[in-house]
Amino acid sequence: MARATKTKSGTTSKAKPKTVARRGLMLVLSSPSGAGKTTLSRLLLGEERGIELSISVTTRPKRRGEVNGRHYHFIDAKRFEQMARDGDLLESADVFGNRYGTPRRPVEKALKQGRDVLFDIDWQGTQQLREKMPQDLVSVFVLPPTIPELERRLRSRAQDDPAVIRARMAKASGEMSHWAEYDYVVINRDVERAFLDVRAILAAERLKRERQTGLTSFVRGLQSRL
């Protein structure tokens, strides 16, 4: 039987079902350098509502043109170590003598408010996230269609000298060996098709029953109107 409530005029009406809330998710894109994760990340941030990029903390010096709080949160080594000791980092890594890490609080706040957080990190950072917050993690590994195409993309960027490109190609095999640790694999033959695939993954994961935190009350509200 439907549950009724009195209106100001004294008549009765059936109570409306409560709306469904959603917990956000952590979307990780990983790939060998040149496979396309940075391009896909940029497209997602430009086209999708309700998703934001995780801003890392780092101990490296700020470069020209970088903005604190937009590109990174620039902190000293002492502050970084304190955050690590206090459990305030979801993941961290040492890269060429500098420290990088993901602050826990902004991510947890976003997820609680129903916003999704995008991560552009490698397999090691993804493993750390899975250990800390496995129920919130959705991981996607992006593969190139062929090795010659991967090298072509690296050279076409015109950002690195030949020695750096050779180093990135040599590192690619080790990075690709971790593909089976990810929830999804997207082969980036065409960036538009790959982008549609990633958007489809995001859409499906947003609809998972366990992420719709108000679903039980919503269904009971529907049943009360029958």
C-alpha cells in the first residue's frame, strides 16, 4: 500500500521516492609512454562532467609556467615525509631523485560528494591504490596497436631526443607486462574509438549497484507507491 502524506490543503498525496546518491570512483589510466593515456585523460576532462584530475604533491622544484595547486602541490621533503608517516598519501614514488604522491583527503572528499577522480599513474601507483581503496578503483591499461606505431608516436611528439626515445621504448616492455593486473584493457588504434571505449567503461562503472548509495531507499520508495 502506498504511503500517503497530508498536503496544506488537507488532501493526501503519495510520498515521492528518495533520489539516488552516488559515491564517486577512482579512474586510473596507465600505459607505456606514447600509447595515449595523456591524450585520453585530456579528452575525458574536457568532455565528461563530474570528473577531476588528481593533483599530486611533489618535492621537485616548480618549473616555468607551472602553477602551484594546478599542476602539482609543491612541498619540501620534510613535509612529504610527514605526510607519508601520517598515512596522508594514497600512493607515492621516487622519480629521478624527487618524490611524488597522491594526497588522501582531497580524493576521499571528492568520492564522498559523488565526484570521480582521474589518475594518470603507472602500474606501481595503481597497485598502491588497489591496496588502500580497492572498492573505489577502476583501472584501465592503454596499449598501442603495434610497436612501430608506438615509436612513431613518440617521434612525432618532437619532445625528446633519440636517446630518450630509445629509453622509453626499452621501458615499454616492462610496463606492458602488467596489463593483466588491470580491470580493463583498451587498444588505442584510433584515439576517437579509444576515447569512446573509456567513456563506456566510466558510464558502466558509475551505474554499478554498490556505488549507488541511495538505491535501497529509492527502491523502497518505489515499492511504497504500489
